[in-house]
Amino acid sequence: MDTLDTLFGSLRHVFAMANKTQMIWCGAVLLSMLLLAVLHHKWREDWQKLGRWRLLCLIPLLICAVHAWLYVRGFPLALSMFIPLYAIAVLALIPMLFAKRKIGYCITAFLTGLLTALCGFYFCGTAPNLFNESQKSYTESFRSLVQHMDKTYVLKEWKGADFAALEAKYLPAVQTAEQEQDAVKFMNAVQEFTNELHDGHIYADCQIGKEEEKQSAFHQREYGLAMVQLDSGEVIAVCTSEEVNKLGIEDGTVITQWNGKPVLQAAAEDVPDYGIPVKANADRLAPLYLSALGGDTVDVAFLDKSGSEKTVTLSDLGDCRTAHEAMDAFSHAPKMESPEDYQAFLEQNFSAKMLDDKCGYLILNAETLSSDLMGLKNITGYLTGDQKYAREIFRTRLNELKAQGMEYLVVDLRNNMGGLDEIGCALCDLLTDRDWYGQGLGIRKNGQYTCVSDHGVHGTGEFKDLSVVALTNYNCASAGDGTSLYLSKLPNVTLAGITDPSGCNQETGGICVLSGGVVTVGYPVGLVMDETGVPNVDTRADRISRNPVEERIPLDLDAAMAIFRDKEDYELDWAINYLENGQ
């Protein structure tokens, strides 16, 4: 497929993904603008009619006012999604000021027409799949959510999602929440519904207070410890506090029971379904979640220093801290408590350095060239399937490392936030001398998937002999998951991690705002495919990873102590050792 075919295929994909109802609204505004231009041409010599024409120039604005009443009312954040549409209505007012001036009108009409065409084209290509059901009741909005997802959720067939059965399962809980006007029960029902789809791109954003949150089925407590399962099957305590230390539980203490059940049984039965796509990842994380679940007290059995089993009662100490600390240590997650932390995280993207005199290190924490995913350089690479700007950045970084003596490389994809897969493919371009299939942009129609634009890896061979370890984890999602897959195909690259990547790679865009704005649900509507013509990376209903790591980094007691107690980057140390030993 040549560049022109790729471009037109990508545009076809983009417009197929856009909301057709919103495109009709845009068409109505554009048609009114066209009619205004025709009327002005007919009435330009009649000053009385031109006076009426000026009033008619308010029609696009009135259409947009009705649109805002329907789609923005109750959810003001939606306003930003419709700026290009509303900008057209404002543009219609400019020629009105020059209606009786021949030259002035011609100039403003031309400029207005040009800007209108650009805004209209942009809006039709990005028309949001936003469904504002905030004015409806709990029951009505939930039913609307199910209907919207049944029609537009891109992985409905791939996941085998039976939305009628899911609605029947959770509707009683929603109706109870409505009868009791209980926002927390409503939130629980919606979260449990979305989690059943096991898609890392589906989220339920809940707007409730701190006290209400404590009533949530997903509320986490603080017992002064976290738990992690080792490769041996043992579950140990980590990140322990002074309160539990006094009771005999320290970092590394083997935990045998939680609230009267064997700890792994409790992890399997009592931890709620958090919607994690890869079941192996969910099983690995289950003891961590379990350590924050229980009542005001929990009974915990453990092996003391003599090897004897002992049971103690732990009390809830307040807001959950330890489990979060342990989760951050396990994923090696950066601090993200403020916009400044987020900005610092993004600024690390594409950064590189030498770890020692032979090992280079490259961070790729998001597949984007700027904080704006819709930036010109990002979109150019997306539409053409050739991210030349990112490839040049990677080339510069790798050449700088090579000049410093690099003989092998670690690419850090852990906690990768995603973005555009073409950036990951651009890195692969430099690490191989062959062409590989990357991703296909597709269209879902009548339950069938069709690829319309192939985007691949086109090897330059510049660093094909460089030995590489790509570190990934369960927080590596979306385009980061795609990059993990593309890198794993290269013979000189080893994908490694304690866990597999997240297991999701489709394009987001579906948004449904439920009753009163209490819950907003997001889900993918854009189709990304692999070379066999099926969705790329995403797990099926069996939740088996389709992008597993090639080397599973071991998690034994020493590793756990390094990660959770000493806060060392154990995975990075493992990767360096792996490369140094030529494995």
C-alpha cells in the first residue's frame, strides 16, 4: 500500500469512527451557511431584504444553541468537544457586518467560507461519540448506556459481549439505586457492568464525595501492610508499618490466611473484578488488592520466625496508603499527584542516558510528540503511517548513546500511557533491516471488521545488530501495548517483565454521561487490527494475553525485598544483567 492509499485509508477510518449524528448537525449548520450565501447574492441590491438577511445570519447560531441544549446541558465539559461546530456559527456573524459593502462582503465571505470549510472538515473527522444522558434517571441513563455501547463499542463481537444479558444482570441494582436515590449503589452497578468487559480502555469515572466513597464496593482500607505473591506461590507481607511490626509481621513474613480463608483462596473469591484484561495480571495483583479489603478489623494468620502459624487481628487505620505505596513500587510508577508531576512525566519521554559504560537506556512513556495528541506532527504520522519526526528523535538519541560507547540498550515501556502506534513503529524502523506488519486501521460495520489502512515497520538497518531488552508491565497500555508487540517481533529485541502488558490497543472516543453526571463511562470506538484481520493485542473473553513477555522476570523473596522494601529498580537491574551476560 503506497503513501497515498495509506492516507486515504486512514481518513476513511477516521470518518467512519466519527459520530454520524454529530456530522448531520454540522451538515445542517453548513447548509444554512450556504443558503445565506445564496440569499445574499439574490438580495444584495435590495437593502430592505438585506436587513432581513442579517437576521437570518443568526440561524446557524440558533441551531448550535439547540445543539448545546441537547448535548452540553448538564455536562459543561462537553463544550470543548464542539468548539469547531460552534465556531462556524460565530463565523456566520462576520459577513453580516459587511452585508451592504460589496468589497468588504466579498473579502469576509471568502475568508468565512474558507474557515467554515476547515472547521467543518475537522469537526466531521473528529465528531465526538458523546452521549449526554445526564438529564435522565438512573435507570433510563443506564439503559441508554447499554444501547450506545451495543451499537458503537468496537470490540463487541471480539469480546463476545452480550449487552442484553449484562443489562438484565445489573438493571435490578440500578433500579434499587434509583428507588433509594443512592448514588453509590448506582456507581457500583455501573462499575461492575463495565468491568465485566475486561477492556483496559473502558473506564467509569465517578463523581462522589469522600464519605460516599467509603460505601463503595471498591473502597480500600488501611491495615498497615500489603501482600504480594512470589513465583513460589507463597504470599508475603511488604511495606509493613510499625503497627503490624509490633504484632510480629515484618517485610517478608509469609501470610497464610486472610479473614479465616487461605490467602490465595481469599484473593480469588473476595477481590472484586477490577476489569483487568489479562487474567494472569489480575491474579498477580489480587493479593495486593486483598490487603486493602475487609471490615473494621481483619484476622490475619502468618508464620512467625520459628515457623509456627500465628493469628492476629488488624484494625482499619483509615485512608488506604500502604496498598497504593506497594502498587506504585511494583509498577515502578512515577509520582502523579499534580499537573506538575504529569508534565514532568511527559518531559521524560524520549529521554536517553548511559546506565554504565556499555548499556544505554531509552524511556518511552507515551507514543506522542507533544502533550496534544492532535498536534500536527502526531496527526501527520498517524494519517500517513510514517512517523518521520519520531524516527529522527530516536535516531538522534541512539546515535548519541552509540557515541558514548553503547553496546546494548534497555527500552523502558513501563507505565506507558499510549498514544499513536506509529511512534512505536518508528523506533522499530531503526532496530531492524526488514519490513514488519505494525497495525491496520479498520472499520467495524454490521459486526464485521475490515482493514482500510496498513501501517508497518520499514527497517533501515541502522541498529539491527544492537541487543535490546524492552521492559514492560501491566500498566503499559494502548499504543504502549502495541509498541511492546512490535518490538517483540524483532529478533534482536527481548520483551521482558514481571507481568504482561495491559492487553488493550483500540482507539478511545466513546463517552456516555449518566444521570446527573454522577458517572461518565468511556470506551473504545476506533478499530486497530493485526495482520490476520482481527483486533490488535486485545484479549478475548478468555482473558489470555495475546502479547505475553518473552522473558518473565523472576519475583522471589530477594526481588520482593529489593522492590518493596529498598525501593530499587529491580527490573532494570535484571535487564542490564541479562544483556551483559548475552542471554
